[in-house]
Amino acid sequence: MRLFIAEKPTLGRAIADALPKPHKKGDGFIETAQGDMVTWCIGHLLEQAEPDAYDAAFKQWRMEHLPIIPAQWQLVAKPKTKTQLTVIKRLIKQADCVVNAGDPDREGQLLVDEVIDFLGYPKTKPVQRCLISDLNPPAVRRALDKLRDNKEFVPLAVSALARSRADWLYGINMTRAYTLLGRKAGCSELLSVGRVQTPLLGLVVRRDLEIEAFVPKPFYEVLAHLLTDGNERFTAKWLPSEACLPWQDEEGRVLNRALADKVVSRINGQPAQVESVEEQARKQGAPLPYNLSSLQIDAAKRFGMDAKRVLDICQSLYERHKLITYPRSDSRYLPTDHFKRAEQVRGAIAATAPTLAKAVAEADGKIRSKAWNDSKVDAHHAIIPTEKQGNPATLGADEAKIYSLVARQYLLQFYPPFEYNDSKVLLRIAGGLFQAKARRILKAGWKALLGVEEDDDEEKAGTLPALKEGEQLLCERGELLEKMTQPPKSFTDATLLAAMTGIARYVQDPEIRKTLRDTDGLGTEATRAGIIDLLFRRSFLVRQGKSIKATPTGRALVQALPATATTPDMTALWEQHLGQIAERHGSYQQFMGPLTEQLNGLIEGARQDSGASFSALPKEAPGASKRRFTKRKSPATSGAGGAPRKSTGKRPARSKAA
């Protein structure tokens, strides 16, 4: 008997639907005609034990107990789902082979693996892995035909295990330490600290402080209005020489008005000589299909949706409607054998999103973009529409918007490149150098599917006169433009997510920044939405229109913590090491050993602190009820060191990297 253990009931039922009928349905399982059993978890059935499971004294929060580092880690059954764990325990004793059908990512791998191990399934018996990213029967059947040895995925589970334990260690210990320090200063708030949530909060706090400290300064640009012999007019912008450096800021802007005025007066009515003319034909291929973060960023820009809302809609489109593939994917590539099914997917798009029917009709099915690349696809692939033709009437307004966004991004793969000419002219006027640029679109290609307002990268389209090197023109007049320097912009949903995915930009150490350019960023596809949501629920962040700002509590906490806890360097390196474990280039001990040493140092620093730095924190947040510090929910449901919150199965557990 094969026992399939799915991550959730919806996935379990999808697997059963693809296996021989008739079926016998039991309480928490389905038996197929050939005797195989399908059962399921309900998210995480197990969770890390509370500190007091290791020592009853740890129930009280006391500085002298820290750091709490378990010698032998313990998992315990979650009370709400204990019945389902009992069902799996009974079935696993009868199984000749177990199939791990967790979600196709490192968390899904560990979620089922830890159940198999916890229930004592003999290590001598076979375990297979089923990777399902599309819940429609044909796709599930294809996945069932490609079962792999679960041993191939051991590094993925070890990576998830290291992340889970490291988050427990860091979140439990740092939260207790700084909450206790806060209490010294009379602050009754729970001051949660996490290895992802706190650096993210730090990004927002530092941006807020930059904006507040910003002093606007005027700067000046000079334009030359030029006339050709053929009476064609265009403008060119002054490029200051090295001699102007003393009057420029670090971004090259001229801050001295007298200097700019002098250039204007000097070029009025003067001849202009063309020094160089460059025209380059360029082609730009279609952007890749979405992973979760890129979809969340685009949905925030286009529809103003926050990351959690987008993820919730994606889960509905995946599980309930079966219209898109697995949404928590970090990949933007597709397996090459999928290309054979592209026509059916395009047909499904036309039926499900009628507004894209014209785009489907004009797509060229012979075009194969760079998205189809087996070497860049492992456990999961990009988020794309499934082959299922949905009924538009059954979709909510937001579901239809997200589906259309995913579908359009997929259709771009069947459109030709965007082709254009870039022109650049350098001119010398009265000894000064001026530059004119223009872009001429030759073929819209895939950009025909995008509205102009969405095309952020496109320079203003236009043309320059046909010019030759050495040609003499006339500068009719110079023009002075006075502008003001602008403060950095507050974070929004889109830019905060973009900061998490491109975290190297915010890393201080140049060596670490260089190392991290190719890593996944701050958090993972599965956790980012939950981490942002967590900071709002803990009253560390607040929305002001589209802007995201830190609250006084959030700001004071960041200013009280050591820099290593509030900057992304440490957690970005964590993600790098976890990725190396998953790719067999690193080990569990190589990651956990240095982390434990670092934690000892951080706790010692907190122990030596007087707590005075917390005096600026509010004694209690407005409208907040007093929180308990003795008994907490498991970190698996509280974001690795935070206030108790209602469990909703696996999803909060994925947010525990907070």
C-alpha cells in the first residue's frame, strides 16, 4: 500500500481524483480502488516545543535564563490538529511506501518529512516525493507519473529545519531579552524581535529619518535650444566639466546659480558643433513570467493591493478555482516540456479572461522565449495559468485582476521583442559640452500588450534631426532650469517588497553586498507577505495613504537595538547559507554553530544594558490591552518571538522567519 501524505486537504483530494476509482472516503483519508491511501496534513501538524518543555523554570521570562538553547530539540503535536495526526499515525503503520506530497518548496518538504519521522516510519522503507504545482487532474496525473526518491530532497528539508530552529533561537531569546529591558524602563509592551521582521522595520525607520532630516537645495540645469540649417529644432542638456566639480553635489548636480547663469549667457546665439552621433538598434525580450514577489510588486503598483492580499487571492485561484499554478514560487522559469501544452493554456486564458482574447489571438505560438529553461527549474516553476477554462462569472473582482495579470505576463512569452533605436548626440557650444538623447520605437513587440502608463522604463519616445559629425548648428538661446532636490520617498507596498527582494542595495558591507546580489533577498517568497503583515499587526508599522511608516514604538525599538539586529546584513547572510544547504554546498552545523556564538554575544550585550534606551518607548500603545509575558503560543504561530495569535494552519508557520 502506498500512502500519499498531502500538505492540505485540497491537495489530498486532487491527488485522490487522479487515482483509480471507486474511492472509499474515511475520516481524514481516501482509499483508492487499487488500495492506495491518500491522507493529508492541515498545514503544520507539529510545532517547536515551548521553552518550558525543556525546563519548567523557562515559563517565567528572566534574563538569567538567556540564551535558551535546547540540547535536544523537541516537536509537539498541535492541539487543534492532533486528531488528523492520529489518522496518519494509524495509516503509516500499514504503508509499504510513503509519498511526500508537501508543497513544492523547502517548507512543504519539511512539513511532511517531520511528520513521517515523528511517527516513527522505518528508515528502511521507501519514501517518494511528488511535486505538484497545478491542482487540475491532468497536471496531477503527470506529477504522479514522475515520482522521485525523497532522498533527493533531504538538503531542502535540512535547510528548512535549520531556518526553523534558528528563527526559534533568535526570536525567543531576543524578544525575551528586549521585552525584559523594556520592562526595566516601565514599558509594558511586548517588544518582539526577529531576524527578518526587525531588519525590515529598520529599513522603514531609517527611510523615515532620512526624510525628516532632508533639507531641500536648489540645483540648476542648462538647456541649449538648437536650430539646424534645415530649420529643425531640438534641445540639448549641458554636461558640466570636471572644472565644475567644486560647485556640484555627489550626484553631479550644479548647486551654484551664477555658474549656470554664466553658461546660459555664454551660449546665447553661438555656433554649435556636432562632436559625435551615435545611433544603436536595440532589441528587448519579454519579461519572464511571475514569481510571487514580482507578481506582488506589480499588483501593488497597478491595483494598490498589499502583499498579503495578493497572496490570499493567489491561494484562492490555485486551490479553489484551480486556475493558476503553485503561487509561493520563487522561480520565473518554466520546464521545456510545458511548451507542448502552451496552446491549451492560451485557450484557457481566452475563455477565463475575455479581455485578453485578442492578445491570445495575436500571440505567436512558435515563439519560445527564454522562460523555458530546465536548468533553472527544480521543485517549482513560474506562476502561470493552468489549462483549466474558468467561468469569469465565478471570479471576484480582485481574483479576475490577479488572474489577468498572471495570464498577460504568460502571453508576453509569445510576442516578438520590443525593437527601438537609441540616439545620442554630443555637441560643443562655447567650449561647453551638451547632450541630446532620443528613442525611436521600431516595433512595439510584446510592449503592445502593456498600456503606456505601465511602461515605467521607456524613455520619452522621440526623434532627433539627421545630424553628422562636424556639422555646424546654431544655439538660438540658453535656458536656465531651477529645480529642487527631493527627499527619498517613503516606502510603499511595492517598494518595500522590492527592497526585500533586492536587499543587497541596503547592505552596508561592500563584500557582503557583492556576495548577496544573486541571492533571494530578505525572507522568502513564502514569508514576505506574512512578515510585512506581522509588523502592521504588532503596531510597528502604519499606513499613511500609500506610504508605509514606522510608529513611535517601532522607531524606538530599532534605535534601542544593536545595529546587527536592525540591518539586513545578518539575515541576508542567513538566507545565503540556507540556500547553500539546500544546494548541498553547506551543512546544518556550519550554519548553526556560528549562529549560536553570535546569539550568545547579542544576549550578553542586552544583559549589560541598563534599559535606559527604552525610556522613550510608550508605556503602553494606544488602545492596546496588557500583554502577558509568561505563557506564549508556539513560535510556529507567533512569528518567532511575538504575541500570541490565532493559528490558521501552515501559513503563519511560514511567517515565523520574522
